[in-house]
Amino acid sequence: MSFSGLRVVSFESRRAFEMESLIVRHDGTPMVAPSMREIPFEVNQEAVEFGKQIIGGKADIVILMTGVGTKFLVQVVETALNKKDFIEALSRVTLVARGPKPVSALKELGLKAEIVAGEPNTWHEVLSAMSQKLDLKDKKIFVQEYGIPSRGLIEGLKKAGARVSRVPVYRWALPLDLNPLRKAVQTVCDGKADILLFTNATQIHHVLQVAAEDGLEASFREALEKTVVASIGPVMTENLKEIGLPVDLEAEKSVMGLFVKEAAEKAPDLVKQKRKAAEHKFEKAEAKVYPVKPFDPEKLKDSPFLKACRNEKVSHPPVWILRQAGRYMKEYRDVRSRVSFLELCKNSDLACEVAVTAQEKLGVDAAILFSDILLILEPMGVGLEYVKGDGPVIHRPIRTKEDIDSILEEDPKESLAFVMEAVKKTRSALKPNIPLIGFAGAPFTLASYAIEGGGSENYLKTKQLMYHEPEAWHLLMTKFTDATVKYLNAQADAGVQALQIFDSWVGALSPMDYQEYVFPHMKKLFSSLNKGVPSIHFGTGTGGLLELMKEAGGSVIGLDWRVEISEARNRLGKIPVQGNLDPLVLLSNPKTVKDKALKILDQNGSRAGHIFNLGHGVVPQTPVENVIALVNAVHEYTIK
Ligand code: CP3
């Protein structure tokens, strides 16, 4: 196993030649760019000062982080002080070693570490071993440092009540000739490096410093999404992770020769895996491509759905399913596993894909735009988020007159331009005889989310504002109505054939209160919609409001299952209706689904203007076969 010709970049300095020949020996194409230069420490004042403090008996604990550093420290102290006095004084303090290397450096000096941190010998282990075995409060501690200050360790010790001084014993500078390093950074950014070998924590800091100076830090970091990063050991790994870089391989043995050997064995597979993952990430947002279908207004006009909207006779009742593109469908879940719900709504290609997939898979007579009623709230500045498991959350709910005044009033045609894009794409991807339904939330239902801060059971805060501050309430409803009218008309202009207005929760109001607090706004909304585009006025729990809803407007009235369709039609007169199967019937089996559907169809009888649907949205637990069985049952039904 070998690098098989891969381009291997190393930033090793002191042992640059050795590194280069190791890479060549394992069949790699080396690019070794020294990244650091050691600065002599004979004149290191901190180390000399440290020696004086130790000899003067001022220290309680000394932490030795590296073997090389420990030896070097003694050499520096020796230049100014008596070595024997220093060693003797050290033997009287508590010595802590980060790992086996400082332990053996101490041994050579005739000293013994009282505490040795466990593997993997990062500062975390040092701190936890010390906290377990020592009382750190008010102790004077010196920390011998290697290259980079151990900030985490120092903070941890200070938190435990210790007084801490740093003793840096070797310092690294950038090499005098930066050209090889610059070239290596550029090679990585160009995507021409396959694997990077890091053998020392300072390397990455210097590499990033040079990249930043050349304006390449972001592209360097981005390039590492496709380049394998190998670390010589846990300390190196920790440093890489701390600055937000990936680590694809950590050496089993922190020895340079073995590290390069292990990297050579594993690199070819790792490089392949990483490239593939990067590609997948890129493809994540890729949607199906649909051929553009011709726009055929005649075919659309004659579709059963639009005929029913106009109360015209049809041979078979049209059917579609409320929330037909949703989590109950595997194809939807697959798309959702790649993007968040908001990303899906804002990606017009993906939104198009899920809407078209649902229509085609179910064979329904209409498609509904993929979006959500709450998106209109986002550009108003209320902080909309969809939280997994909790549904929608509004982070800055609207509760006062001031909140209402501060609602941002942008034209949804601009602020929700991605919705218009989705309309255009979905329209052109659908079969020419399948109408597309656009939609929006009605002002009351939007207000309930905006005021409660999310979903609600009793609409307590909503009703509090409505009853207690009616003026503020009407101002809010006016703002929502105006925005919604613009939004719906923009969707009509973009190409939808019908509009559904979701007043899902308005059934929470008494008829009298509906009349006073909602009706005028709904009346204005419907009368402001583009003429020629039919509208569906939907709500749930609206048995007591149907006549008022009809009077407010809409070409079709939505019915939920709490009202018999025959009764509703008798009350409403000629106006078309949509509904009204209980969505939970779909949790049963195809036969029950069919029986229940036929009862509704029979009840409607020969009356024109019935669009079959559920009374509310299909739930995620629904087996898709039952939904298909429902659509087939409705299609097989012949209207007498
Ligand atoms: O095919 C379709 O109908 C998809 C388009 C659509 C969605 N929401 C997608 C969606 C439509 C028409 C809606 C309308 C909607 N959204 C309503 C009115 C209809 C109704 O059910 O009363 C309401 C009240 C909302 C608000 C909303 N959006 C809630 C309460 C939730 C979370 C709970 C839930 O029903 O899933 C959403 C999220 C949402 N909207 C999802 C989908 C597919 C699920 C998000 C996910 O994939 O995690």
C-alpha cells in the first residue's frame, strides 16, 4: 500500500529532508514547504526569571508540556544561574508531566514527575489529573509551553483558584523565505493537493497566517473539504479542530516515519471517500430536471378541477389532498433529509420537484404549490423558524401596538421572489392539463401564529389582543390582509390557476366575533384578488361560520368533516365546496377509506361543484397506499 503518486504536502521544517524522502519512499509526490524557524532562546528572559523563582522557593507546581522543551528550559536557565541549585529546587516542587516525553527528560535530570497525565495527553488530561490529585487553590503554578500557549489549560487552572505563569521555552517564527510556503498554500487552494500531513501544531497557525496574508484563508479552508488532512497525534488533532479544520486521519503512533507509512496506506481510500462526500454535498441541493411543458390554457380550463370551481358538471369528481406533498411520502422525506424545511421552501427547483412528485405519484387532479403559509411572516421581521418536532416558532411574537407598528412592509412579490420562481417552475413542469393551486394564510390564522409565537390550543393571547385592543387588532389584520392580497395576486401573475386561502384556525371564533373581527378583512381580501382566478376559502371547525365565510368571499368553500356535506350544501346553496373526509380515516385500510369516501360522494349526489379532498391536512403517519386508494376510489365514482 502506498500513496500511489498522490500529491502529499507537508509543512515540516527541521526534518524537511527526512519528510521528503519518506514521502518518496511511499510512492507519493512530495511538496514539502517548511513553515517555521526556531528562534534561539539563550536570551529568554521569562525562562531565566522562572529559574530565579524556582530557586527562591516561590513555586508550588511546575507543569512540563514537552520533552524537548524541558531539556531546553534547563539549558536556558544554565546560561544565567547555577544548574545544581535549580535542579535541587525543582525536586522540592510538585512536577506534572503531560506525557512520557517530559517524564524521560525529567528522569535524565534525576527528577520524577509526581503526576503524569493519561492518554491522549492533551491539556484536558493534564487538567483533570491535576484537579483530581491536587488542591489547586492559591497554588503558584508555572507552565512550560511548547510553541503555542495552552490557553485552555491556563484558564482551567485559574478557574480552580491557582496563580499561573507561563514559561515559553521555544518560540517559532515564520521561515525567512516564505515562497515555498506560499506556493504550497496556492497548490492546496487550487485543489491540486491530495493529502496534507501535519506534524506540529505551529505549522497550521503559520500556514493560515500566510494564507490570510495572501487573501486565501477562506479558499484554503474550503479546499480542505476535498483534501485529506492527516494529523500526527491527538495534540495536533486538537489544534486543527480548535481552528475549525477537519481531521481525516490521526496517526496511531506519533512518530514521523510510522505516521507517513500509515498515511500512505490509508490515503488513496480516504481521498476517494472525501471527494465523493464533497460531491454529494454539492449535489445535495440538486433537484430533478423537468422538461418544459407547453402552457395550454384550454386544457387547463377544461380540467375537472377548474370546472368544479366554476360549478360546471363533470363526469368524475376531481380530487386532490390537503398537504399532499409532505412527510407521509417517502420521496418528500428523501428530499428533506438533504435540506431543512426552510431551505426546501426557498429552493424553487426542489419545491417544484416535491410538488410535481406528489401530484404524479397520487394521480390527483391538481397540484399545490410547495411552500408554507407562514413564510410571509419572515420578511416582516418576526423571526420565523421551523424547529424539528416542535413545528413553527416565531421568535419575536407580535403582542403590542408597538410590535404591530414595527412590522416591516415589503412587497411579497419581491421579498418572496423565490415563491414566484417556484410557481413558474412548477407550472412548466406539470402536465399541461393539471392546474396549479397557489395559496396563502388568511389574516386571522397568520395573526394567531404571529401573536402566540407558534401553534396554539386556545388562542389566548390572540383573543386577548383582539378583545382588549380592538384598534391594534384591526391594524394588524389590515397589514396582513394587504400583504396577503399582494402575495396572492403575484402568484396569480406568476402562473397559478387557483388560489386557496387557509383560515385554518378561524373556527375558534364565535359567529358574532368572526363578523366583527375577521369578516371585513376577508371581504376586502377576496374582493381585491385578480378576477378570473378562482379562490378556495378554507377553514376548520367552521360549522358555525359557513354562511359568513361564503358572504366574505371565495369561489369555493372548504369543509371539514365535522359538518355533513349534504347539510353544508343545503345551507350554502349553489356555491361549490371542497372536502370533507376526516384525514385520520387514512390511517385505516384501503377498503375503509373507499367506503368512507363513497359515503361522502353519495351524500353530495348529483350536485355540481364538489372537489373531493380531506377536511384538513394529511398526517405524517399516513400510509401512502391508503391515499392512492382514496384517489382511485374517487376517480372510479361515476356521478349519477
Ligand atoms: O402539499 C402541500 O400542501 C404542501 C404545501 C403546504 C405546507 N404547508 C408544507 C409544509 C401547505 C399548503 C401548508 C399550509 C399550512 N402550513 C397551513 C394550513 C393548512 C393546515 O394544515 O391547516 C398551516 C397552518 C401551516 C403552518 C405549518 N407549517 C405548521 C403548523 C407546520 C408544522 C406541522 C406540520 O403540519 O407539519 C408546518 C410545516 C410544514 N409545512 C411541513 C410541510 C410539508 C412539514 C415540515 C417538515 O418537512 O418538517
